Amino acid sequence: MVFAHGSRVEAANQAVRAVTAQLAELGSFRYVEAAFLELGEPSLSGAVARLVGEGVRSIRVIPYFLISGTHMERDLPRILQEISLQYKDLDIATTPPLDTHPALLQILLDRARSPQ
């Protein structure tokens, strides 16, 4: 599951959904959902409910956040705790935010060297 902040600009939410669809296709994952903290649908709990309804029993939440700020340190753990209380047999965990991945530096270098 790709978990993003969400935006009042629907095109931004659609971009997250598009990345999620690409992740599903490239990774050959059967169940992949986009979920949003706010300003987008579905919410994380709504996306989890959908997956659980499909029989999924293990979920990895991939935060589509660059840094580990308030949403990662406070909001996401709170939401995951609520979900864990609701679905006792569900294995749900989160990965680190994007800033800890070594490929991010290469992306920044590529952008810095780009002519535009």
C-alpha cells in the first residue's frame, strides 16, 4: 500500500494512484492500493478494509513521504494502532520514508544535472 498525504488538487492524488498502479504492475503484486492521510480517498483505514475484504492478511505500508516528520512520527503510528486493534489477525507494518533510500541521492543528482 502506498500511503501519501493527499491534496486538494485532485491531479496530485491521481499521480499517487498512477505510481501505485505502476508499482503493482512492475512488482507483480496482486493487491496494491493507494491511501491518503487527508484530502484524498481512500483513507488508510478504508484501503485496509478493502484489502481485508479481499482476503489479504499481510500489508506493508510504503509512506510516499520524503522525510520522517509529524505525519510519520505521530499520525501514521496512531492510525496503524487503530487498524491493528480492529483487525487483530492482520500483519500490518510500515517501511521507512523515502529519504533513507540511497536512490534518492541519485535522483537529486540527476535533477541537478538536468538542463531544465
